[in-house]
Amino acid sequence: MRRCCSRASFRFRSDSILSSAATLTFCILGIYEAFRISTLLRQSEKEKEQLQIANLQSQLEALKQQVNPHFLFNSLNSLGALIEENPKQAGQFLEELSSVYRYLLRSNEQDLIPLTTELDFIRSYFHLLKTRHGDGLELQLRVDDQYHTHQLPPLTLQLLVENAVKHNIVLPDQPLIIEIITTSDGQVQVTNNLQRKASRVLSNGVGISNILRKYQMLSQPSPTVREVDGHFLVTLPLIRQPS
């Protein structure tokens, strides 16, 4: 009788140990599976994030490539008109155009550029425009030195100046005045007086839409575009350079 109890007790302990071992095994397997799933999810999220970044970078590159043909398209239109009006001046325009276009190609390789660099380019670009328009065009710059190292997408100011010239009358007796200023809250404003051309302007539809999309791709606050008291006003957030 005692031997039977001993065997039963041994069998009970063995079953208990097996049960505990099975439970422990299942727990370990559960923890391992949970860890494996968690790792796979993190890897999937990382791959998804990398794919999104690559996609955004691809879209940004496409936007940057839009600018060069846009600039050339409008410049050639101006050159064509100038050849008929003043062949000698057209020659000067072509020389300056080649110089500006080389700079444009170098600058457009970057996602962001210092404001001071963009302003240097605007001065060169404005000189090109003055060859075409003379006293019909005026540029006013009021930029606080503290914002010179702040950044913005390259050729943003150039697109806005080009847009103003393209859509407005530019004549000595009706001068187009373009003003570029910085504000106390770290933004740059580009303003021009509105004197729209009566005829439809030939355009490939890039301009401001390109700027808005670039800011979106860079996850930056969106620029604002509005008309105020007979003026066209675009406000661009400046991006502080990481310290």
C-alpha cells in the first residue's frame, strides 16, 4: 500500500514538473514570439519610414528640376522679344543669362541655401532683368543682418521676382517695384505693386506652386500668398540653421 502511494506521489510530481515545464516553455515561446513580432514591426516601420523619406526626396528632386526649365523658358521668351526691339541689348542679355544660369544650376543642387546667398543671386538676376526692362523695374532690399544665415529653398526669391515681372506691366512710366524685406518674427516678405497685363501671359504653371510644394516636402510651415491694398504679397518662413 505504501509503495502504491509512493508511485502515485512520484507520478503526481512528474506530471506537475512536466506541466510546469510545458507552461514555462509556452511562456518562453510566447515572449520570444512577442519579441520577434515587435522586432518585425519596428523593422517594418523603419523600412516604411525610409521609403517615405526616399519618396519625399524623389519628389523634392523633381520639384528642383522643374525650376531650371521654367527659368530658361521665361528667359528665352524675354530674349526673343528683346531681339526684335534691341539686338545689341539682346546680346548683353544673352551673356548675363549664361552667367546667371550657371549659378542657378549650382545652387539648385541643394535643398536649402542661406538667405544671404539667395540675395546675392537676386542682385545678379535683377541686373539681368534691368538689361531687358531698364527704368521700368525697381528692386528694394531691406534685410536684417541677423537673418543672413537663416535658410530657404534655393531660387525661391528668384521665382517670385520672375513671377512678378512675368504677370505685371513693366514700363518706365509704370514701374514695377519689387520689395524684399525681413520681418521681426523671422520671415521674409516679397511684395510687388499689382498692374496686371491685359493679355494672357504664356506660362508653364510652375512658380508659386513649386515653392509651396518645396516647403511641404521639407516639413516646414507653408508660405502665405495674398493681395493687400493693390499689392501682391508672399510671406516665406525662414529656416533657422541648426546650431
